[in-house]
Amino acid sequence: MNSHLSEAFLSFAGPECRETSPLYCSLTEAIAADEELLLIAGQAPAGQPVPNLLFAAVHYLLVADPTHPLAEYYATCTPQPKDPTQAFPAFKDFVLSHQREIIELLQTRLVQTNEVRRCAFLLPAFQFALRHLEPRPVALLEIGCSAGLNLLWDRYRYEYDESEEIYGDLSSPVLITSEFCADHPAVLSDPMPTVSERIGVDLNVIDTSIPAEADWIKALIWPEHHWRRCLMDAAIKRQSEFDLDLRNGNGFVQVEEIATEVPLGSLLCIYHTHVANQISQAERESFLKTLNQLGQQRDLVHMFNNLHDALLRLQIYRDGQLSEIPLANTDGHGDWIDWLA
């Protein structure tokens, strides 16, 4: 048995999974002890979070054809799912009977969860950063953009702690809710910036105008999380109103090349969330070295997490000088924000 892969599944069944997805929690623990399923899951490429990928592949196929008994346990297929602790036999049967299709998805798809609710912490993070620099148009560059939905963080409405006070783009049809663990940062009320460019780079950009592509990123959302699917649907509709520059590639490697396209009169804002943990230490060091070189040539903002640690952090290059500020501890799905700055 692949002990490393087994441990990866057991690790997946952490507190968040136990609290918000009883189905995946129960299935994960059973998969971790099943040699046949671990062998299939092991067909995923190195570097990918295998539990997420396997669950998404099954979810994608099941929603497309919910005739298998497994559908009776998925909240995306029935309004009254059966007891999740009894789902494993049906899950295993589905995987074995769809083995070819699942392995193909494991080998051709990526975990690219476009978690729109993360914009709840991007809004204050960018507003905080912009206070440190002279007003000018902002050029956004998101690395690991998936479908590019988080390139529109300034075009959504926000409500925190059910306060009924709205921030962001007050006319936006997309409402994002979240909670601060303490007081709201004052920057939430700052005027929104002028965005001159929205560039997103991903190893495999998701084109949401293609139904199968949109279905894949929805399949990455856990079955019980209806609110996340509703938010994604609204964000996809909002995205259709904008012309985003989405490119296939490795943004960590191509950042210098892309930066040369951005006029010096715009403030280059580079950001990435929950993706830097998928690159090697050597790639991280090379990327940071490149940013430092760019920061000697122009002012820029770098927003990130999972590079040094889990904290959302900010680097500002102003007149060639670097400042680094820990901004917040955040929930991966954007449910809560512990603001530190």
C-alpha cells in the first residue's frame, strides 16, 4: 500500500473537512485504507493534491450522469442525501466502474479551485497596500488565476460580520460575505482604484465560456457547499462583462517578461493565493530574486500566502526599497479573516 498517499488522504480529513463535508470526511478515511483506490488515485501527476483531484473527478462525472447509486449521497445530485457514513461501497463501485474516465481526468486536469470568496481578504489587502503609494492606475497580475474570477476583486460587493454596511463596488450584482475575527480595518472605506490591466496566468487557464470547463471548477467545490457554487455562478456571469487577459503559462517564471508589458505609469500588483506551495524551493527563490530586480526598476506590490507560511503577506517596493508586512491570517475559503496589519 502507498503509505504516503494514504497519509495524504488522512490529512485531507482535517477539521475543516469534518465540519463542512461529512461525505468527503467519511470517504477519505475509507480510501486511505483501500489499496485498489489508492492505486487509481496514484495515477495523478506529482505535485497535485491527490485527494482533491480524485474527489473532483468523481464529482464531475457523477453530476454529468447522476444515475449511479452514489448520487444518492451527493448534495449536488439530490436534495436529501443519504447517510454519508454509508457511502463508501457505492463510491468504490463508481470509481472502479469509471476507472478509465477517472484516470484520464487525473492525468489531464488540475486542482484549480477558483475560490471567489478569497476576494474578501484581497479587498482590504490591496486597499492597505495602495495607502503606501502615490495614486495611479493599477495593473493586476494574478499567478495561478484558474478562471480569472479573482481578477475582479474590485468589481464585487462585500459585507462583513452581517453588519449591513457594504464595501467595494456598490453596484455589483455579486455579493461576497465574510467575517473579521476582530475590528474591520479602516481601509475598507477607501475609494476603489482605477484598474488599467487585468492579467492572469495559469498552467491551464479555465475558459468558463466552455460548459465542460465551468463544470470542472464547480466539481472542485465540495458537494455540501451550495453557497460556494452560487457565488461562483454569479462571479462567472460577472466575468463575462469584462475583457480579461488570461494566459497559459508559469507566472512564477514569466513574471519579468510580463512586467515589461505594463507601462511604468501603472502600479504593478502581483498576487497569488494558495498556489506557491506547489512550486519548489528553488523556484520560490528564483521568483523572489526576480521580484527584487523588478523592484529596483519600478514600484510594485506583491501579495501572497503559502510562500513562507500560511499568512497573507504584503511586499511593497517603493523607490527601490522593500517593506514586508504580515497582513492577515485567513481561512482558505475566505470565511473569516484575522487582520494583523
